[in-house]
Amino acid sequence: MTDHRKHHFHSKAFRAGNFKRMLDFAVRGLPRHVLRGEQYVDCEWALRIYGPEIRQLDEFNIHPKWFSSGVLGAALISLALYPETLDLWRRLARNEVFRDERGSDAPGFLRELIERHQNDRRLTRNQFYQLFLFQATLAMAKAWVHHEDPDHHSLQLPPTPDAAEMIAAVRRLKGARHSMTGFRPPEITRDRWVVLDKPQVIHEPDLRKVLILAKRASSLEGSPLADEALNDALEWLIKPHPPVELAHPAALAAAVVSIARAPDSQGLWDRVFAFIGRRKPNEGRKPYADLSACMLDCITLANRSNNPHRAATALYYCGQVLVDLWLEQPDQFRMALPRAPKERPLDELWADLDVNFTPRIIFESNQPALAPPPEPAGFGGQEGGGKGSTRRRLGSNAQADSPGQLNQPPNQTSRNIMVTSPMARPRVALF
């Protein structure tokens, strides 16, 4: 067994025991359990192969909160092939991110993607979710190199690159041969490869109940709001419908009350429901964010909370604070999100309402596996990759951590997670 303590790493990401999973991605491009029938990666050998890149990343004192096994595996591959990506990983590690109306720069995009499901163990501990992060991180690294512009901003994930070919390029660069415990021929990876879509977060609010939430919350206002004003605000809100990810009932209730109270707050909610926000660096600390970005962060926190009712009232209170700040000075930036009071009358006002504050999470693949390009005769020699059996492939019989079998931690059954096995189309709903 490899003792990683003897390597004396500075970074918690490398001291947290992520080595085996990280090296599986960096050497094979897939989680270990997908490669049934293949020998395990020789960790000591892999640490020597990727030693220079690991030491470079270790200098940034990276944290597993942002550098999980999938992100680390992609960082090692990209850094070996494209040394200029070192600045991308430095900026991701140090929170040096930018976001504006054009979208986010590469480190900012990755940081928001990671933060979207952070600490939700139903996804983060699932190795197919780590495979998604591996693919997304490789895609952003390739885009970083392609655009040759660190300030290039993106609104969408770039296409997933051919990881098998990138790993083959690393093997050639390092002067390594194919081996049973090291690099394998590209078709071994391609045979089991599938492109995973970004998990979808879906709220399906009952607008009648949203209005009830808003009416009860408005009773806490100094001067009660008229039913007509609340109805008009709700009508404005749904004309275009808010994106399903942001349609948290508490956020909608906060929007209804604030718009009924102060119609000028529509400008803030317009930006929020268009996913528009701005961020800028803050000397290695949490980035500064404008008020719409803060509101988006509050909704993200509520979406992934394991205490949905308590998170809902916190979201409502924070929303009202941000609206008041917007009305005073719309273009201000903050480093911290507003703090909701510990004692919240709203907890009691909303307690008896049957409102689902937890979104559905859909994690699936709609794309086929990579088709391998034509190979020259005799490619791979004696180790040339015969295809694994159907049972060993990534598919409907994949065990333990397959997307069709996300494990639910105890006492967390309120969230509805609907997933599909990447190569088997029937959906499975877990409650």
C-alpha cells in the first residue's frame, strides 16, 4: 500500500487520500470500478510519472473542496500537455475569478460548477459525478489553451475532449509504455467512455402555494401588502418563467413580496432570473460579488441544503436584505452573503404548509460513447485492447456508484433524485 505521507505534500487535497481516485483519472480517464477486469494503477509509478505536475499544483496549497479526484485528474493531464494551464489552476486555487454579463472566465466557471453541488454527498461521493467533473475540467482547460486569452468568458461548457487521446499524448510525452498497471491502449478507455451531462436542478413550484408563502411573509412587513399588489407581482414574475433551477419557492415568494413592496426591485430580479451576476478577485479571499450574484449564491445554497425548510426561510430573509441593498445602491459589491437571524418568525408561519423546497436532481447522459478512430494494424501489440464484457462495461449492470444507483445517506430522503444509467435509457427515481 502506498504511504502518501512520505511525500510531504503541503496541500490538503493531496493529504486527503484522493490519490488512488485521482490517478485512476489521470492514467486511465475513468473511475476504477468502471474498469473491471483491468489491474489497478501502480500508484508509486503514477506518482513518478506525474511527479512534476503534482509538485506544481502542491505549491498552490490546493484544497479538496475545489480539487476533488475528477478535477485533479484533469489538472494533471492538462498541465502535462499544456504547461500554460498552470495559471488556470493557480487562479482556481486562489479564488481569482471574474464574471460579468459575458459569462465567467475559466476558473470562475469551474468554481461555480463545483460549488453548485458542493457537500451534497449523494453526488460528490459518486464516482460518475467525479467523471463528469473530470470531463468538464478537461473541457475548460482545452478552451483555456484554445482561446489563448485568460480573460475569455464562457456561458456554456465547451465540448468534452477526447480524454483517451489526451492520455495517450501524455504517455508519449513521458516516454512510457503500455502496461497492465499503467497506461493502457486508448481503446480500453474508449470502450467504456460516455459523455455525462451536467446534473439538472429542477423546481416545480405550485404558484398557488408560492402566493400563500408570500402572503404569510408579507404579514411581517410594517404595513401589510394588499392582495392585489401581491397578485400583480406574481403575474409579473411568471411572464417569462424563471429558470427551473432558480424557481425555489422561497426565492419566488421573496420576489413577489419585494416587487409588491417596491416595484423598482424588478431590476434585481431580472438579472437574477437571467443568471446575470458579476464577480471580481479579492486578494486570495472569497471573491467580491454584486447583489445579483449574491442572490444566485443564496439560491444555490438552499438548493443543496440538507435542511430544506430552514434553508428556505434563510433564503427569504437574505433575499429581502439584498433587495434593500439594491434599492439603496444597485451596483455595490459584497464579500459575504447576508446572514439570516437565528430566530425567524417565518419558521412558524411556514411550518404547516405542504411546500416542497427540495429540487429534483437529474443526472444522466444523452450522448453515445466515443467511437474509436481507425487504428493501424497491430496497434497495442500483445496488450491491444480487447473489449470488456457487457457486465464489465459502464452500463445498466454497473454496481455501487452508477448513476442509476445513487446511494442515499440516512435521513436525507426528502430530495428527489432522478438518474439514468449512462448506457441504459430507462430512468430510475430515488426518493
